[in-house]
Amino acid sequence: MVNSGRQLGYLKAISEGLVQAMEKDKKIFLMGEGVDNIRGVYGVTLPAYKRFGSKRVIDTPLSENGLTGFAIGAAMDGLRPVLFHQRNDFMMLTMDQLVNQAAKINYISAGKHKVPLTIVSFVARKVGEGAQHSQSLQSLFAHVPGLKVIMPTTPYDAKGMLLSAISDDDPVIVLYHWIRTEGDVPLEAYEVPLGSSKIVRSGTDVTIVGISAVVMDALAAAHELSIAGIDAEVIDLRSIRPLDERTILESVKKTGRLAVVDTGWKNFGVSSEITALVAEKAFSFLKSPPCRIGMADTPAPAAPDLLKSYHPDREMIVAAIRQIMHLIE
């Protein structure tokens, strides 16, 4: 990545990627609840709607499973639909179509039928969303062979990974976060490969694998730990499935320690998968047991005071690292 000197916000980077993809390929269209309204899915779909109109940016009824089935059929017929769900929580209503159709059609047709479907959704990590609107469900989707799941952290990756997802011939679920960040984003179209993670801070003492928004907390924790003489390496996972095993394993072999920070629950989640990977393939390099940091093992509270102890943050990461470095009991 070469710095372009052009700063763009996270949501605007997504918008720009959508418009550029649609300009390049007339087979791409957007659909979803509210994609054409005055907010346009938090403003993300409005530029595409203004540019291409209602024939290619299609407002839909509240029928998540039906919409997903429609999009799968369109994909099988040669189009490249991009389906928006405003919360990943709402995708629970699409699971039959996702798991039993989109994920399996290529396999059960012996490769005769492709499903180039991109599903875009958001994980709401903010005050007041409550138990049914702020879940982080990537591990449910990533459990299923045939589905690809990505979680871009930076504006650069938000655009580049979306363009890769849209050009992919498999169904890809793109889960975006809510943190309003800015970063370097080239004006031209570009792709960031799926299945690749990125080392965003080099270090020698401990590997921190972060997922989505918590990568920013991990970087803040690494800075604080550096003051105490602990040199942390931070990996932005970016791609949940396919998983970049090589980058994780090479980092752990160098540092000998692992902490995985997830936006979801740690039990039966992505952090468990990464910990198992390291235990199976790099166990002899470990100097201390790996640790997992995730949401508290309860549904999400709506109250601000409770949320402070619910989502992983810098303080939780620092405490966990100090423990596996044997600095605290």
C-alpha cells in the first residue's frame, strides 16, 4: 500500500467503492431495506442511488429471507447483487437461504452454478442498541463451508475488500463496524485480497490478533504496553474465512505469546478458532497459555454504564497482556 495522501471517512470509502464497482460492471446492482431513503443505510447507498437510480438501487420490503433468496437467484442467473442488511442481527432471518442455498449451490452442482453474491451488514457497537441490535455474529457465518466472511477495519480496507468481495464468484459477507474513522484511500478502484491479514504494528514480545473495531483498541493497548517495555505485535485479521493462518503462526513463532481480541463472544467464537490453530500448529513455540478477550458472556445491555464492562477495550487488553507476561497474578 502506497500512501496516496487522500483522507476519506470509513462510510464514504464504502460508498465510493460501491459506485466504482457499479460503473465498471452493469451486472452489479444494490438491494435492501432503505437503500433509497433519505439516510440511505447511514449514507452509504445514497451516492449509488443518485448516480444509478431505482433500477439498480432497489428498495425492498421487510422480508430478509425472501430478499436473500431473490439475490441468490439473481446471482445464479449471471448478475452480481449486493444485498444490504442494516444490522447483522437481522441476518438471523436469512439463515436458511445462506446456509442451505448460497453456501452449498456451487458444491452440490459440481461447480456448474456460481453464487457471486455480496451481503453487506453492520455490527453496532454503541450505546442504546440493546440485546437484539448489537450482536457480532461473524463466527456463526464463518462456521459454514461455502461462505466467506470479512471484517475490514480501516477505510482503505473497507473499500478495497468490498471491491474484492463483489468480484468474487462465491457468496461473501462483509461486516462493517460503526467507528467513524478516517484514513488514506486512493481515488482509483483497487482490491485488497480476501483471506489476507495485516501486521499493523511489529513487535517481539506478544502477538495481539484483533478483529474489526477492536484493532484500534489493540493498537492503543500496544502503545501503553510499550511504555512498560512490552513490545506487542498487532495483527488486523480482516478476513475471518478464509483465515490467514500463515501470518498468525509466523508471528506467534516469533513472539511466543498470543492474545486474540474479538468483537464477539469468546466462547465458541473466532478467538477460539485462532487459539486452537496456534495450539495445533505452533504449541512448542508458546511461552505462556494464549488468552481470548471478547464480549461478556451475556446478551448486550443497553445502559451506558454496563456497556463499559461489556465490550473489549484498551484496559482489558492491557490487563490480559500483563497477565500472560506474568507481570500480574
